[in-house]
Amino acid sequence: MKKFNWKVTIVLGVIVVLLMAGAGWYSIACNDWRLVAPMDFAAYEFTPRDLPMWGTLLLFNLYVIYLGALLIWAIIASRRRLVKTKTTRTLNPRLGLLGVFGFLGFAGFWTYTAFHQVYPFVFFLFFGFFGFFYEGRMSNTLMDERYMENKTRAELAAHRVTMAALFVTLLVVARGAILGSLEYTLIAVLIVLSLVVALDLFLSEYLLYRYDRADQEDDGGEG
């Protein structure tokens, strides 16, 4: 991913968050909490004062689509480069700051309360992007036999941890609806699945970095 892209992504994310906060403040202070507090949308009637909230929600949805498109593009470009160079992709470790967007997942508690929408909880998976820091530290590493062995070890260890988390989640869900509500159960499962994906992404990169550095230290000690 080019430096321009990830800087623009972070700036756009900050702008969207600030605009949502501003629109929320405006609704609370000047619009009787409309679209912030829970409301009956069956009797909802649009007023011009609702425009700031609807506008920021539209921007939020567009930003989610942008992030998805950017991620797909990065994956495709990375695979093409790996085939050509046989080295790991070049990443700036500061790209790990994208993990901060995982905190946007907490917006799901507001959107569910106000609009009965749960998709913002998916943002919790962005916590996994903190792993970009460790991947960036290993940029342009030759993918030799030792590297591939460490990569397999790291992925297997990460998968074991996440599978254990999923197993515990299944046991809890199998006991029945959480707090007697299937909606709360869906939200809990969505949050756990997003966090599990994030954990798998982060652990895979973190453990690979640790294993590779440990091997390098052993080689240096033997020399």
C-alpha cells in the first residue's frame, strides 16, 4: 500500500469520527436528541434539522465501503508482488495505527440503540490491523525455508488460540439466548467473531516476528 493511501485513510477516518461527534452534539443540543436517542421509526418524519445526522451516517457507510475496497486492492497487489519477488511486502510499521479504527466498533452500541443496526460491531476486527506493525518490521524479508516454517508455526499457534475462543463462544451460546434475547445473542456473537478474526490476524504477525527474531538471535549466538 502506498504511503499516500494509508495517510489519507487515517485522515478520512478521523474526519468521519469528528463529523459524527459534531452531528451528535448538534442533535442533542438543538434537535431534541433526534436520531441519537432511541425512537420509533414507524412514526418518523424527516425534518431539515435531521440532515447533519443522516449526512454523517452516509459518510460513515461510504467510509466502510472505501476501507473494504482498499483492503481488497492491497491483498491483490500483495499477492502479485510475492509471486514476482519471493520476499515479503514492503510496509511502513506505522500502518499498524489502522488498528485504532477497531474502537469504532463501540459505535455499534449507539447504532443498535438508535437505529437497530449492528454492522458497526464488525469494526472490532480492525484491532487485528495492529499486526501491520510487526509485518512492517519484517518488510522485504526473503521467504526462504526457515521463514516459511516460522510462518506456518505462527499461523497454527494463532489458529489454536482463536479456535479455543470460538469453542468457548459456542458453549456459551448453546446454553440459550443471552439475557433472554436473541438480538443480544446475535450482537454478542458478532462482537466475538470480529474480535476473534482480529486476534488471529494480530497473533499471526506477532508470533511470526518473534520466531524470526529468535532464530536470528540463535544464529548470531552460534556465530
